[in-house]
Amino acid sequence: SILGVALIGIVNLMVSFSLALFVALRSKEVRFFEWGRLTKLVFGHIISHPSDFFWPRDKPMKYARIDSQGRMIFDDTSAQKGGKPLPSNYVV
């Protein structure tokens, strides 16, 4: 019975998370064919920084903004322009 309760909880979390992610991606007008790229970015972050998914970081992250077509929007004060790679402390 404990295993059954645990499985129900896991399925509940997976369904809740997937529905919330689906609504968030629709609100940002992310198209279905862009999900593969998003999945690669998320799994890459899981592999490179797994602790981010369990504990908060000491310093806040700087976020790169993207438009609805997936292009990065840089601030005028940003040193990163013209398609150069983002620093390691940025999250897309």
C-alpha cells in the first residue's frame, strides 16, 4: 500500500508539473517544434548544475530575455551582443 501511495504521488506531481509547464509555454507562445531545444537546455542544466533543482543559489542569476521567436534580447548596457555566448552565470 505504501508503494501505491508513492506511485500515486509521483504521477500526481508529473501531471501537475506537465500541465503547469504546458500553460507557461503557451503563454510565452513557444511553438511545439521548439520544445526539443528547450528539453536539451533543461537537461543540460540538470547535468551541469543539479543542485539548482534542490537548493537555492547563494547569488541571484541574471536572466537573458527572449522574444516569442526565440531570439535573445540584450540590454543596451550588456557587453554580450551579436550572438556571442552568454557568461556562465546567465540562464535563458
